[in-house]
Amino acid sequence: MHLVQRLPENPLDIIGDIHGEYSALLALLGRLGYDKHGRHSKDRKLVFVGDLCDRGPDSQGVIELVQHLIQQGNAQAVLGNHEINLLIDDVKDGSGWFFDERYERDLKNYAPFRRTPPGQREAVRSFLRGLPIVLQRDDIRVVHAAWTDPTIEAISAVPIGNIVEQFRIWDRLAQATANASGLYQRYLDEKKQWAKELEDEHTPPPFLHSIAEYEATQQMVNPLKVLTSGVEQKAATPFFAGNRWRFSDRVSWWDDYADTVPVVIGHYWRMHRPQSGQMSPRYSQLFKDIAPMAWHGKNHNVFCVDFSVGARWRDRKVNRAIDQSRFKLAALQWPENQVVFDTGEVFSTH
């Protein structure tokens, strides 16, 4: 088995980024008509687009449930960038449930959250290493962040279980180039000099050109990064997202996607009914001119099913009721072409 695998021919419920929101996942599965083993009276199957973990109150619970559904033969899942980060020990915001190094800093935004004891961490890694990057069949494709033919071809022969080794091979190639040019040292120097400001929304650093160039270059050289984190380029101005200042920006790759087969993605923090005066996740700006239930792209055949449930921790901080939340967990039902939210709303796409 390889990192590109086949979807079953059953009707599908394709679930967006969960980010540790275990209660939302249980609610959505109930709305969709699944039992605790992932069985459905109409023989539907579940597909998860990745980013199961980080930020929410119970990442381990989400991963264990998804693992159980897959083992029962009723679900499939692809890896997202947050799972990749976990596998390669790239400690990022919201991963304090797993990494001790991040625990104290994550308490400010995400507490309370369930932590995974050290003795259980290898079991989590083992499960995630067995997941593919791409799922497809003749009428639908699923990938976490971006579909480009060269990157799909690059990973198609990589065996399941070898993702960490392959990721590091591609990263070392990019790293060697950055080392030779001196870019990597300039990147490290900027990160050290501006370490405090980089995670402080209220004290922005100046535009850090070495960080911008290094991150955009590293992103585009590694096919696994493109597929799970998207197509990126140097940003026009710094922006704050994922609780850090960023200098490379995500690109609407779907405007160049020319194939006729539809693609379902997550990753991009789409919003449903944004409210005036409230914070909107920065990456939702890619959808500022796209209707909440619209397919998008050159051929109008790409759909992002991430409706920003990863920001639901903000609701908890202000004691906002879930039924009033703008941040939803969503499933795209295929071939019915409708979206179901964990809060019960159902909408047709167009």
C-alpha cells in the first residue's frame, strides 16, 4: 500500500478538520446517522480530511475514535499538516496535549485539554504513520490542502509507513540549499532575535524577509508539505495566524486546477455566516469572495469542508453557547452534495 489510496464506491460523508473537538465529532456522527462503530443503515462510509488534533480539548479522544472507525472498516482518513507536525516532532501552537515543550504556553488559549501520557504517545504515532495522504476514485478526490499533479506523482510510489523518512529526505534537500546560501542561518537569527514578538499578536515584528523566504522555499520543495499545507508564496505584509506572525501566505491553488474530477479539501478555515465586529480567522480571507456553500476554483469543482471548528476554543473562553458559534464541524455528503453541521443545520452546495 502507498500514500495514494482508493476510496470505496459507497456514498460518503467527508468530514472536515476536527482539531480535537471530540464532542463536536460525536454530535456530527449522530446527525449523520452513524453508530459508535461507524455503521450506517444506508451503508455510507466516513472520510476524514486530516487535522484531527491540536487546539481542542481532546485530540487523543478524536484520534482514538477515528482509529476505531477505520479498524471497523467504516472509515478512511488522510493526514493533515498537524499530524505531519506530530510525526516529525515539529512542536507547534496547540500541540501541548502531546508535546511537553508546548504545554505551558498552550494553557493560555486552550486549557483545559486532555494530555496524552508519554507511555501512550507511540501508539498515536503508530496509527498516524499508517494513514495515506490522498484518497480518490473516479468521481471524487480527497486531500488535506492542495492537489497538484507533480506532487501527487511524487508521492504515489511512497509506501505506507515511510512518510517520516520521505518527508525528511525532501526536507534535507531543501535544507542543503538553504545552508549553502546562508539562508538557514539568517532564518535562525531572525527567529531568535524576534522570538517573543513572533507569538505576540499585539507587538508585531517588522517584515522578516529571511523567515519569509525560508518558509516559502521549504514549503514548495517538499511535496508532502504542498499536499498537507498548501501552495505558498512570500506574503505582501506580515499577518497573525495560528498564534504566530507569518510572512509567507497561502495561495488559491484551485484557480489553476484544470482537471474535471472534483477535489474535497480542509485546512483553509472557511467561515459560515461571519458576524460583524468579530474576529475572522486570517486564512478565511481566501474565501472572502466565495459564498459559504459554493464550490470554487477554475472549474468550480473544489470544495473546502473546513468550517473553522479549530477556533471553537474562542467560544469557550467567553462562555458562548455552541449553538451560537460561528465555528462549525462539517461533513460534505457525496454524491448528495450537501453540508451537514455538528449543530444540526443542513445546506445544499452550489
